[in-house]
Amino acid sequence: MGRSVRVRKDYIEKVKLAVQRQGFPRQKDLAETLGFSLATVSNFLNGKPVDWLNFSEISEKLGFDWQDIQDISNQEISLNTNGDGNGSGVITPDEDDNFIYIDRPPIEEICDKTLSQPGGLLRIKAPGWMGKTSLMARILGKMAHQGYRTVLVDMHYAETDNFSNLEKFLKWFCVSVSQSLHMDNRIADYWDDQFSTPKMNCTAYFEEYLLAKSSAPLILCLDTVERIFPHEKVAGEFLGLLRAWHEQAKTRPLWKQLRLVIAHSTEVYVPLRVNESPFNVGVPIELPEFTPEQVLLLAKQYGLERDLQQIQPLIDKVGGHPYLVGEAFKNLQLNPTITLEQLLQTSVTDRGIYGNLLRHYWRLIEQDSELAAVLKTIVKSPSPVRVSPTQAHNLYRMGLVKSVGNEVIIGCEVYREYFSDRFDFLDQ
């Protein structure tokens, strides 16, 4: 249920050379320093997929920015590569033997009905690691089997420079969609730098090329949209453009083919006029945690025969957090001699099953003393805490807290125990 990333081919030799340059005589030494298995480090160094959190941590230890060395060429695989624009830009669940998905009714039915409607628009909001990407993969897989064209554009793959001005961003956006559909890059044919505007050029590219190429509806999923929010001018124009396209579907048949999915992990703080925002139209979806019954179904997906009483200790530790329960079940599947009780004994340590994620969060918290102070108050409090909207927003985006009215509580017991221990150590 996590994300896997691999090193670009042209960086493989560079990362291998960096091992000794960074003071690690052997791969084993690097693995032991990070608390990873030797297999994980070896896979990283040889360009094989590893978990994204592991990937980012190894990259940092070797002196690389993970976004610079990740291979994005295999992120989007077409079901139809004949270049006619009828392909799909995502892997469907049926094609990925490792894809595990648990329905959270009625969310899936709402998504299917919305995107079956001409000009449909879905807005999916949830903190990181709550299953937004898995939900989109499930949606796109089903729609692809029904003959829809499907594209997933993840804003993580945009470089910082792509957000520097509207024209650069819209060109990157158009090229990304073209590549996903295995259609030629024809920006030069539709971009009029002299007499038109970037938004008009982008609209023409969709209207006269991407949408006109096929009569099949196009499902366009935009993931990690919060990456554009800090770039207010670009964000305002782009989000307004999405709203304009959605409105076009009410009167123009061609635009009825476009169905939009916008996924983000934070509140939208870009100043937008009411009639220019895509966040007050369409159908909103907020992803809840799994219920105990859904956690049990997930265990069975991993081939684990358990009853609710047997998995209750896990729920007590992590609630119904999709990623956290999934990691526990994955480890139990891979290590059948280990019991859940043994797994949970080390779950709040750096070398436990959540060590990568916890260290990742701690590094982020360490960089912001004010946010660290707020988190310390939350983990030490037995009751909900009122914090500033900005701090609540930042902690919610990371998935560390839950909202209780206008107050917040820590996301789960694993987070409380881990961060409480960290703060106690600093106080010594």
C-alpha cells in the first residue's frame, strides 16, 4: 500500500560511488547505520524499486536529493501503446500482483457514479499515507476497463522550476498528460507565445488535441495538488483554469469528456474567488481510517487468518490508519515466525516496523522549533488541545493529528509514545 521508487539509470554508478565517499566501507555498513536490511540498500544501489521512505532516507545519507535521482520513466505504464491516445497512463490493480485495496463504502460507489457523469469532478482530501493514491489507482483501473482513457499526474514529479511561472507549469502539465497517453508532444503546434495567453494555449491543447483525438472520456487525476499551493500566482491561475474547464462541460459536448479528480492533503489556502475555485464544486471525498472490520479484511488480503480480538492490540496502537496497519500485516506475512505481540514491542523504536516513517517525521519536526513545541504539548496532553490554525494545518497535513472540533489530538498511540520519548530525551 506504500509507494516504491527506483534510482535513475544514469545515477546508479554515482550512488554506488557515494557509498565509500560518504564514509561507508561496505554496503552492509550503510545498511546498519540506517537500520535497513542489506537487501533494501542493495536494491537501491542497483536501481530496483524500494519503499519511498527508504529511498529518501538512503538518498539523504549518500548526499543526494531524492527528487533529482528518482526514475519517473516507469511511473506511468500504458495499457495501449499504439500512440492513438486511447491508452491508459496508469497501472491497473489487475496488472499489479502486489496491489491491495480495501473498500471504504460508500466512497467507491460515489467516485464511480461521479466520474461516470459528463464533466464529473471529484475532490479527495486526506493526510499523507491515508490511501489517496490507492483510491485513485482503484478508480482509474475500473474506468480503464470500461473503456475510459485514464491519466494520473502527480505534482511530486514537477521540479521546483516548473512552478516559477504559469507558462512553464502549463507546458509541463500538457506534456505530462501527453506522455501518459502516449501521444506526441505537440506543444509547438498549439502554443502561441505572441498573441495568446498560457491559459488559452493550454485550453487549445486539450480542446483541439488531447480531447479531440478520441471520443472516449478522459479521467484526469491530479495527485499531491498541495505542492502548487505555495506558488500562489501559478496556483490561482491553474486552479481557476480547472474550474473553467469544469464549467465548459455544462454547455460544450467536447468538454463533457473530461472528468477531473483533484487529490490533496491540506486545506486550500490559495486565495480564490468563489466562482474561480474548483474546491466548491463537484463532489468532496474525505478518507476516514479503516473500521475494525476493514482492518480484519486487510489482514485476510495479506493471507493472515485473524479475528477481531487478535488484531485489537494493533488497533489500540495505530487505530485504523491504512499505512500503519498495512505495514504490520506485510511484516507478519513476510516473517511468519514473528507474532503480532513481538512486532508491537518494538513498533515505537527507530528499528521497529515504523522506524522509517517515525524518523522521517522527527526530522521534519526538528526543523521547526515552534511546531515541535506544539507537538510536545499535544502528545503530553490526555485531552484535545487548541492550537493555532497554522500549526494544526501543518500537523494534519503530515497525518500526525486528528481534529476534534476546533481542537486536535495525536493521531495514534504509536505517535504519542515515540514523540513523547523523543521529547523526554531532549529534556534530560
